Amino acid sequence: MPLSTYVSWIKRPARDWSLSHVDRTEILRVEKYLRSLFRLDTIKIEARPTKKDSVEVMVGDEFIGVIFKDTEDGETTYHFEMAILEMDLPPAAAVLKKP
């Protein structure tokens, strides 16, 4: 399978997921977890105006991704999806320089 097909496949929630409503308490818990994990207090999680099964992840005022809630077989997981645009990356020469 070509890499582009694989990347496209892993970015989408599987069709058999049971996507569920994300409530305020869950938003605060996941936000606290991400702030601790990334050691970044400017991470904010906000409800989406038209979607109830996911929330937006922000760093300051910049949108960085979406978290989907999945409840299946009595277990709940949160799937974080973040797209990185090639144009936002530093030039290759800047990262390949030897110190």
C-alpha cells in the first residue's frame, strides 16, 4: 500500500467507532492531561460549535488539532489528530546543520 494511502487511512476515524458526546468534565480532564504531558500551560481544549463527538485543541489562539472521543466495549479512549503543513516546517538546511 502506498504511504499516501496509509497516511490517509490512519487520519480518519474507523467506521465502527462509537463516537460519543464529550462533556465539560472530560474536556477539563483531557486538557489537564495534555498540559502536564507536554509541559505547556497554554494548551486549551474547546467544544466545537457544530460537533459534539469531538473538541478542538488550541495552543494559545492557534488551532492545532481535534480530539475524538471513542466509547467501545465499555472503554473510553480519546484520539488526538494533528495535521502539520509542510509549509510550516523549518527548512531542511536549518535542521541538518551540525553544531
